[in-house]
Amino acid sequence: MLKINNPLSLRPSKDKWQGMIPSSVPGYIAFSGMDWGYRAGILNLITYFNLKLNSVSKILYTWAPPKDGNDTEAYIKNVCSWTGYKRDQVLQPTESVLKSLAAAMSRQENGVKADLNSLYRGYDLIKKK
């Protein structure tokens, strides 16, 4: 979803994200810039941690469930390979964990490595609430 600046492939919800614009891709949110897309994705991850979804497997079985046609096991395997985390390792929502998860998930969603500059700027936007 890089063409709509949505690197973690967020879908519409009741949330009205900063930087959100009308989308040209049905079923997905669009952002005015990649930084805003990463910001929303990372904030969504923080929400998952607050819901006690605190491992790669718990996060991804909710984020990309098999019932939606996802190969969730392959997704988990890739994210674990790229981050070094174990599938059921209990994680804390630290800056480094959030950034590494967002980078790996973006890579899985888009087939290319994450734009780390945009990811880091997106994370910084969270701190500037």
C-alpha cells in the first residue's frame, strides 16, 4: 500500500487518523505522506499492546488473520526472521520494539524493505501529540 502512503495496510475504522486523506484503494486508508502512515501503524501497534497482544503471534493473528485470506504463519515466520523475536516471546512496547515490528510488518505488507527515514519520522510524530 505504498502508493497510498499506508505501509502497514491499515483498513478503515472509526478512527480518524492525522494525515488521513481520501483513498483511491477501496478498503484501505490513505495518508498524505508516508510519515503519517507509519505514525498510524505504530499507534495501532501500541493499542494492540494495551490489549495484551504482546507477542508476534498474538499481534499478527489479529492484524492479519487467516479468516481474511492471510497466510498468518508465513507472516509470523518472516517477522520473526527479520526482527530476531521469537513468535511467542513477550514483548514490551519500547521504541526499538515498535520500530522493528513496524519495519518488518511494512516489509511483509509491501514486499520491499521499510523506508526507515519515514518510519522514524512517523514515530517522532507520536511524541509531538
